[in-house]
Amino acid sequence: MPIVLDTTGVSRHCPAKLNLALAVGDPREDGLHPIASVMVALDFGDTLYINRLFDGPSRFVREYDPDKFDLEAEFEAPPIQPVDWPIEQDLIYKAHALMEKTVGRELPIECGLDKRVPAGAGLGGGSSDAAGMLVALRDLFGLGVTDERLVQLGQSLGADVGFLVHAQFGRTVALVTGIGEVIEPIGTLPVFDVVLVFPDGKCPTAEVYAAFDRDAALADAEDLVACAQRWRLGGELPAFRNDLFHAAERVCPPVSVARSKLAASGIDANLTGSGSALFVMADSEDQSSELAGHIRGLGLVAVATRAARSQKSSDML
């Protein structure tokens, strides 16, 4: 739910996403890869602030402030890269422009973003910011755009945006198939605690998929339909899997270094998305906090968080 700042402004939490399981198929003729994935939104994420303006052009401000990423615990923040790309390439800007085009009118705003999720980590930070922008604009301006239409708009911006629009409505767990456009919310997975680990590097998605394609030995022969059918049942966490893990290690050697450090300490880590972030499951909030401290003692950056709570399936689209 948004936090109302005043009659003309809102704030939205833009959660990071985790791929608990990710199976990748051979590329289609257009070069895109079909997938089957169980995605979960996390408590950890960015914060988007939007004020409605009544004259003048829209203004966008992006602040990467690692000191603000967790107000309740003193954790070391993940590495944040400087904002070194034009605002026109930013997904929040594109989401705003898309909504203006959709409703056929200007939507003047002042936008601020507290950025905590690193780029190139496989956590969908930019995608989640775009999802938050779409929903915030609809609510702030009272636009007649349905939830279903917002999901469609999100999917046109990126493969993860549609799911993260769902997450804005409390549908925080889903089976995602196709090329990300088929989203089946799952409301029965238990909330769990997890530690995110941030290697000193990032994984450009296109490069990871290219590495995956170059080596057929990296591919898993299991059919995507079989994976989806097994994961669709819900009720319990899937067996952790990521077909892109080895490709990510080749593209970003720090991922391999981090996994080796964790393994040497008896910690089993998994990859989210195309990397570079790793995740380690914990049995409780206290254990995740202790585990994050231990991992930082290994010279790695770690953040303890948990899965966001989902609405009941009866509340879903």
C-alpha cells in the first residue's frame, strides 16, 4: 500500500524480486529465451516518491543512498554504482512516458527515488521502480486504468515488470513462464527469511544469456513445461535451481569467488535471475541476521531480508 504524503503526493515501496527457481529454454527465432520461474518479491527494495505538479515539466531525481536502505537494522549496504546513464534511459522515466501516452495527457510530477537495489544484480530493481511508477501515477491522478492493463503496460517495458506490478498489489509470489508475459500468482508459499549476498561485480543480462547459448553443456535438458507443472502446485518452496548460474560465473568471475568463499564456510548459495546477487536461505529472522554478519566476516557484502507477505488467492486477479 502507498504511504500518503499529502493530497498531492505518494510514496511506494518497490520490492526487489528473487528467482527461487529459474529454468531456461533454447532461444526462439527472435533470440528471446522462454523460461519457467518461481518469482518472489522481498521486503528489501527501493522507495519511490512522487508529488503531483500543477504546472511545468516533470522532474526526476535519483538518489543512491545506501545509508537509508534499512531503517530498523544496522546492516552494511550493498555496493551502489553511480548513476551514469541518461534519465531518458531510466525505466521510471519510460514508465512515466508510457502512462502519459496511454491516457493521452500530460502527468506532471516531481519524482524522487531512494535507490538501494544495485543494478546488474538480478533483483529487478529498475523493473520494480517502473512498476511502482505505473501504479503511483494511476492512483495519484485517479486514472481509469485497470490492474490488468497496468500489468500489460509493465510487460511492454521489460520481462520482470509485469510480475512486479502484481507485487505492488500484494500478489508477491508467481509462476512466470513464456518470455515473462505469462504470470500465475501463487498465494500459498510460506514467508521465508533470506540473506542476499552481493559480489563485487554485475552481470549484464544479455552477456549472461549469450554465454549460456555458447555452451550447450550449461543447458538443462528438462522440459520447461514439466518444470512449470511441478512448480505450479505451490504449497512449498521449490527445489532451488538456476540454469544461468554457470554462465553468470563466466561473465562475472566475482560470482564464482563469492560462491567458493561461501561453500568453504559450509554455506550453500543460489543465484537470482542472471546474477550477480546470490541468496542464502535462513530458518528465522534471527538466523538470517546472524548469517549476514558471518558472511560479512568473509569479506562479502550481505543483507538480511525476508519474502514479502502475499494476499490471499481470493484477492488476486
